[in-house]
Amino acid sequence: MKCPFCDNDGDKVIDSRPIDESSVIRRRRECVKCKKRFTTYERLEEMPLMVIKKDNKREVYDRSKLRQGIVIACTKRSVSIDDIEKIANEIEEELKDYIMEVPSGTIGEMALKRLKKVDEVAYVRFASIYREFDNVDAFKNELDELKKKE
């Protein structure tokens, strides 16, 4: 770190402490040349996770969109808000394995996998939108697959 007073490259850290419960660390430093003290703040630089849509457009990952899709699929079902939050949290945890970009299809499959365990009707509802069912046969095929796996 360069001293703001004399531009010397050498300094020593006198005190270091986190600020609140954030990912910021306050460091009190002293220049080894001019002996003046100064404060620096160190924070983790986070890159936003980008979602690659089906049309290859990219947008910033938005937890509220994922959560809203799950809520809609679970409407009038016996799925609690806690279960919905748990699904969203599990997916977000798994998304940490992706660096910078993730296909939207991957997120959709993660949601389907979890909804299938929680409520089969919510699973089919989510699948109908995510997989863009355009006729009754598509619904029937999904239901047949669901019954086969039981």
C-alpha cells in the first residue's frame, strides 16, 4: 500500500478489525518512512452471476425471480414459505459452484429436482412453464414420466 503522504511503498499494519458483520475490514497502517498513520478499507470484490437465457441473452441472477417462479408453482398447495425459502437457498448454495455464468436451464432443473421431492403438482406446474408445454400431450408425457419413476 502506498503512503498517501510520501508515496512510499512500505507500511505496517497496526490494527485490523472487521466493520460490523460485513465483509469489510478496516486496517490502520503506519508508513515506515514518514511514520504517519492512515486507514484503509479492504472488501471482497464480488462479480455478479450472469444467467444465460435460452436466446443467449445474459442478465444478472435475481433470487426474487427464482423465488417468484417457485411461489407461483406452489400456489394453493400445502407447501410452506419455509419450504420455498429452503429450495431457493439450496439452489443459491449450489450456484456458488458456477463462475460468472450459469445457463437458465440449469437453474430450472435445480428447481424441478427439489419441487419433485416437495410437491408433485407444483413440480408439474413449474415444468409446464419452464419446459414451455404447448399442448395437452406435453402435460401427459410429463405425468407419465412422473408415474414411471414412482
